Amino acid sequence: MEKSPVWAGLSQGDLDIAAEVWLPTTDKPLYEEYKEDIVLHEAWYEGTGLGLVVPSYMDITSMDELNDKKDELGIEEIVGIDPGASLMEMSRTALEEYNLNYDLVDSSGPAMMSELKKAYEDEEPIVVTLWNPHWAFAEYDLKYLEDPKNVYGEADDIFFMTRTNFSDDHPEIVEWMNNWQVDDDSLGSLIATIKDADDAETGAQQWIEENEELVSEWTN
């Protein structure tokens, strides 16, 4: 679901809760538009990331090395995601700012991950557009290329929000959500477990059983 309908639904009372509010940067326009009609709660994830990502076995650390190492790497393109994504717009800007002699290939999230999986298994070089939190960081040993020009901006935190009066109607849910804190490892493993399961509910239940101590910190 696109974000705009979620914010509109919450502001009108048609939805109760939404868990992906990226602030202070990514969702700032939506927050400014709807902040009087929703309730913003605690952050459950701190320090998101966006940028160009490579496997850790690649001998490169910064975006400004990409041109100098192009022949050594032996690749001509950066594998992107959906062309309309904010990450792709930032990546197009990055190509201009760093004057990168690479093609940014429009793709999709699943198609990009398929390319990453194949390259990683063969220990081949690859550069992709990626973000965290994402299950790929739990599955593979990856690293962001440094961005000295700060094209991708500062890190956001992820908050949850509710409709007005939801806290009065369901205080126990809000209390639980305020206790909910995850990092890259725990969230990445959750997403990966759900991805590999027959269905989302089965995967979530499996993850809960494997992480009872962490879950008890949220619920007790």
C-alpha cells in the first residue's frame, strides 16, 4: 500500500495504526500535511539507511572510488529498483554528483534481490540500490558505499502512528508498541523468516518461538 492513502485513512479514522513513519526526512511532507489529525508515537527502529550497497568481499569503500575501479570491478551498471522510488531519484542524483560512468538500471525490489543473490553466491562484483531495515542485511554480508557528498541524506528513525483516540480505546496496544524496539539483526531475521515460510503468519510465529526472550521484553 502506498503511504499517502495510509496517512489519509488514519486522519479520517478509517485505519487504526500504521508502523512505517520515516522521520525527520523521508515522510516529512506527509507528516506536515496530516500531523494535526494523527498521533505520532515512539520510534521502534533507529538509524535507517539508503544508498549504494555492495557485498563486503568487494575491495571498495566509497562511491567516489567507483569510476577509478570500474575496470577492476568489470561491471557497467548499478542495479536499481522501481523507477518511481525515492531511492532511485536519489541514486540518479548520486550519478550526477559523483559523475559516475555507470548505467542505473530500473528494476524492482525482488528483481534486484535476485541479481544480488546470484552475484553473492558466485562472489561476483555487483552494486545495488538498497536500504535498511531490509532482510538482505541478515542474509548476506553487505556494506554501504560511503557517501562523502551526503547525497542520500541523514538517517531517519521509524515511528508508529495511530488515529486520534486510539490510545483511549486500546491503551494496552499502544503500551506494547511503545515497548517494541528492534535492530538490524532482529528485524532482518524476522523478515527473512517470514519470507522463507509458507505464509506470513507461520513465519511470524516461528520467529516469536525462536526469540521468546526478546518478545517478552516487549510484552511484560
